[in-house]
Amino acid sequence: MATDEAHSLASELLAARSGRRRYLLRVVGQSMVGARIEDGDLLVIEEDEAPPEGAVIVALLRGGEEVTVKRIYREDGKLRLRPENGDHEELVLPAEDVRVQGRVVYVIHPPRKKAGGGAA
């Protein structure tokens, strides 16, 4: 692949047509595996403080001490943050305790290592 082709792909992923800023975030954990978001993946996040119902979002919790990726649902002044993994519990928090940073617009899966440690 030529260098300019790689740059075009990066530009496409990070250029928001809406004028909103985009950035990358690396996933740590398995709470969203049902949405095909796994530990080590890179997420392209588009800033959006009011994403649509059911969107996969990135939010700051506990005064910014914790970052989470979940599906968002709004209910009577509270936000329900739902994981896509039955081993994880959903979070129901007062809306003022959650700072939605943006929504996931792309998921980039790195190549996985094969079992046995041999070269691919």
C-alpha cells in the first residue's frame, strides 16, 4: 500500500463531516464484546454530548476518574449505561454524574496473534 493511500484512510476515519472533532481511544476490558468491541481495539470517537438513544458512547464517570464505553439510554433524569456482555452489570446513574464525551463511529480491530506464538 502506498503511503498516500494510508494517509487517505486515516484522514477519512478522523475527518468528521459534521464539523465535530474525532479522536482515537484504545479499549481496555470486555464489557462490549457483544457489540464486537474487544480489549485492545481502537475506537474512533466523534464528540457528541447528546448522542441518539442506544448509541455506543464514551462517558466520564466519578468526576472524570473513570472512562467507560457503553450503550446509552435515558430514563427520568437518569442515564442507563448498558454493556454488551452478560458478565457485566449495567450502570444507572443520575444524568449529572455522567459526562458523555462522544459516540463510537468506527471500531478498528488490530491483527490478533495466533495461538502457539508462530509467525503468521
